[in-house]
Amino acid sequence: MSIVIDEELCTGCASCMDSCMYDAIELKNNIATVLKDNCTLCKACIEICPEEAISLEREDVKIQKVDISQFKGVWVVAEHYKKKIQNVSLQLLNKGRELANLLQVNLSFLLLGTDFDDKLEELSLYGMDEIIYIKSPILKDYYSDLYTKVISELVLENKPEIILIGATPTGRDFAPRVAKRLNAGLTADCTGLEVNHATRDLLQTRPTYGGSIMATIRTPSSRPQMATVRAGIFNMPEKVKKRVNIRKIEYEFEEEDSVSKIVKVISKTKTSVNLEDAKIIVAGGRGVGSREGFRVIEELAEVLDAELGGSRITVELNWLDPDRQIGQTGKTVTPKLYIACGISGAIQHIVGMQNSEIVVAINKDSNAPIFNWAHYGIVGDLHEIIPVLIEEIKKIKVDE
Amino acid sequence: MCIKQVPGVSEVKIDPKTNTLVREGVLSIINPNDRNALELALTLKEEYKAEVIALSMGPPQAEEALREALAMGVDKCFLLSDRAFAGADTLATSHTLALAIKKVINETDPGEKYLIICGAQAVDGDTGQVPPELAEELGIPQITYVQNIELSEDKIVVERKFRATEIVVIETKLPALISVLIDINKPRYPSMAGIMKAYDNANVVYLDSNALNADKSKIGLNGSMTEVKKIFFPERKVNPVMLEGSAEEIAKKLCQYLKDDKIF
């Protein structure tokens, strides 16, 4: 199997070279040529070529085809903790509703748990058409093998076309296992979900290569299409009163269904760090200059009653604790106000905070990419501006 | 244990003029999380006299990553390399790795006493999907996002990071698969002697699709359910209101705006 370029059609425009992340295309005599050793068959070049000169030459291999027209409906798998449905699941219901409407199918909420009987009515306000409630005492806690078993069985029986799951330590644990069991395509950490009307393909956009690039992924020949999404990517749904069908199934597990046992749960002494739920976040970057320099950032956070965060480099330089890192390899946050101090705005950081309602950026460099994402921009030395800003905010707080 | 060779991503930058990736000087490295997996495997080797076998799937240049693993103290290495593996998504990748692991287990015959260790996720794709998919294909239990482990005769007890403030302690039987987080340990550096040994004696065994007896419809692009439709660079989102003047003026203006936006 290989990528082939039609020499007759190629104009040497090099857009394929730019699209290739693997240095697998070069121009020879103004014609694009594929370097087979580097090519990973990612097919990015095929899509980008304005001349449609690039194609994939496949060997004739028999691949089992799935009859995708049999699959209908959008599912969201509920995640719960201490009897409370997590926000990410409700946010997925909001997005799921939109997708289900476009596809003209039902939206189902799949809940594996126990003790939810008295909560179903309240839950039914979140826009689904159906709640599938799988009830068993052991489902009070999360077990990978039990979730995989139940969800796979239900999917085989009901054939949904789309399944949305929170990209949490729980969702990211069972989703791949279910996908493997069903031989279904799964896309992690999506930041955008759309559907193609004609093909009913779910177009899943996600950051890759540390967030430097966005990729749109689809699963054209298999169903269900599974995607995980982090908390805060989509908005919370409005509550609506409507008829919701409730299917409650009392599920009985066999002893051998789970090899793993939970021995105990250790709650760490409550760290004060809660970036995910913070209304206001003040974050520092390399421009803060030093560990000592962070004091002024902390002080600003204090007067605003905000949570303190930072970019990856500040953690690497030991200016900040790792659990305060925001970005691709850290937390994804969605505060009402995000104040970025001395953060240049590498895309790895942006993907973690781009859904903040209002972004204020303070940076010496007027060309810093962070200004492309800010609502209010201040070009200047943060160590001069922030102390004055702190005094100003104090005045306002006193007036209140 | 499994290793992936990745580009040093924190080095990858976009040229703002051409809006393309700047790749110059980007080195390939062992995925940072896999170094933690390696370190754990080597610690267990010292404690339990275990044999540590490393596998990687990738182009021939991924041999460098395996040589480094040998230098750190890994006993044996396999590189799954074949054009037919190219274009694999996580489903096809985990299938290929599973074939190789089954082959190795068949040959080394550890009985029930083996543990597969992976890094929780790779810095390039960052999906974290291969470990659970691999466990499923091997039909063994998985525990992901592990930050501590105790191994005994036929079982493991691990601490799994479940939420920011909570750790779940889980016990499971061997064989099992775990994926480890960056905070589980501090990976060692290869010793000089290790490096010499890695390049002098030890072998990296190449396995291609024939050696694995792979079904061509389940590997590489053919075995992948997902495909990349489009790749693009993230776009600018908003035009900022720039605040100018003295620090006092700026502070006053900003506070007024934030009041108007009902933040205060």
C-alpha cells in the first residue's frame, strides 16, 4: 500500500509538503515525490492537494464490511461520582442533542450504577429521549471489565451510531476497551464534533502533536463511532421538560466478570487546587521570570479569589506545582475570567484554556500569539502593571 | 513493556510566516511516559529477577529508542517494523503489538507470571488508547494511570489516580497490563557500560508482518477504523481590545471592562 502522486496532474505547488508531518514528500524537478521510508500513510496530503493528484494505492485485501445503515441513534455514557452525574456527561448530552437532531435520531443516556432511581426524574430534564439505567449494587464503583461487558452487550443489541464518553480517567479507561471489543473506531479528546449529513459520518476534530496541529478524524466504514471529550469543551445544556423513556435493567454479574477488586479509596488531604471548577484563574508563564516573580501573580489571584495556574514551562522550571499546569498535558479549564500573565500562548497552552469566557493577556511582546486568543490585551511589563491592578481591584472590593 | 519513539514535541513550533511546522532540529526521543514504564520494569527486574523485554512498533529508526532501552538495562528488544504496519490507528497498533507479545510469551513461556507495562500516553498522538486496547486483545485485566505498584507472587496491588483528590487502590491477578503516569518514578539515565553493551552485544530483533503471521486486513491502514480526513493549524479566535496608557490607566480601564462584563 502506498501514496502515489500523478506526475501529469502535479503542479509542484508543494501544499502536500506543507501538510506532511513526517517529511515524507519532496520536490524533484518541481514534481512531488513520496519518500516511502518516512510516509506513515496518514493521507493528509490526499485531502490537501488542490489538483487531486494524490491517491492511495491499496492492495486488494478483503476487509470485513459492517452494514452501517443498521446503526441509528446517539448515546452518551454517564459518569458519576458520589451519586452525582459529572458535568462532562451533561455537556455531552448538550452536544449529543444537537447531533441527534441533525441525524433525526434519538439521544440516549446510558447510566451504569445503583441508587439512581430517585434521580431519574431530575436527570430527564437534560434533553435526552431515553435513559437506559443499568442497575447493580457493584456498579456503585467503576470497574473497567464490568463497564466494558455491559456497554459492549448493549451496543451489539441496540446498534447506536455514535457514542460519546467523557475523556476522564474513567472514560479513557473503558472506551478503548469497548472499542476494541466491538472493533469500533475511537477518537480521543475531541474538541469539535460535527456530522456529515449524507454519510452520517461523525467528524471528530482533536489537537495532536502537542496541540500544534488539529486533525479531523472520521470512521467511514464502521459503526459505532466513538469519541471521548474533556470536561469544559461543550456547554452545559439548558433544562427542558419533555417525555423521556426510561429503560431500567437490573443486571446480574457473575463472579468471574471482574478479576480486579477495589481494595480501598484514598482521599488525599484536600488540595486547594481546583482549576476545573474555578470561576477566575490567574496564570503565569515564562515571562513571570522566576519563582519569586510568581508572588505577584499569587497576590493577584488572592485579591480576585481566583485559582492560580501556569504554563508547562513554569512547572518544568519548578516555579509552580505540577497540579497547577494548564494545557495539553495539564488541565483543561473553562473559567469566566482567565488572566494570562507572561504567557506567550503556545498552542499547547491554548488548547487547555481556549474555552474561557473572557481572556486577559499581559505580555511584553506585542506579537505573542496569546493576543490572538485574548479579549483584552495589555502590552507591557507584568511586574509594573499587576501591582497597580491589584491596588485598583482592592479599591473596588472595598467599595462593594 | 512497550515503547514508542516520538518527535520531541515541545520543540515543534509553527513558522508564523508560512503557517507550517518547523521541524529542523526536532529529535526523536523515547516517549517520556514510556521512560517511566521502562524505569518501573527495571526496578521490578532488580527486585524480582524478572526478565525485561521491550517492544516497539515503528520505522527502522525506532531502533535507536530500543538501543537506549537496552543501555538502560532491558534484556531483550523487538522492533515491529514493516511497511504493512504503516497508517495504523490505535486498533491496528494494539493488534500488531498483541501479536508480537503473544509470540514472545509463547517463546519465553513465563506461565501466568508476566506483567505488561506501558506509558499512560504518548506526547504526539496523546490518545492513551493503546494500553486498554492491548489488554482487551490479550484478554487480561488492565489498570490505567498507575502511580504506585506492589507486586507479589501472582497478583499486583496498584494505586490508580482516579481524580485530583482521590486514589483508588486496586488488586488484580497476573497476567495484567498497567499504564503508568509520569509521577510514578524518576527514570534513570543509561550508564556508560550500558551504552557500550547496548551497541556491542545486544540485539534488536526485527519482526515483520510475516514473522507475526499477521492477517493483512487487521494491520496498518487496512486494520484501522479511523482515518484522518483533514489536518489544519488552529486559527485565531478573537481580536483583542488593546489597553494602552500608564499602568494606572490600564488598570482602571481593565477593571471597568470587567465590571461591564459582570466579572466583578
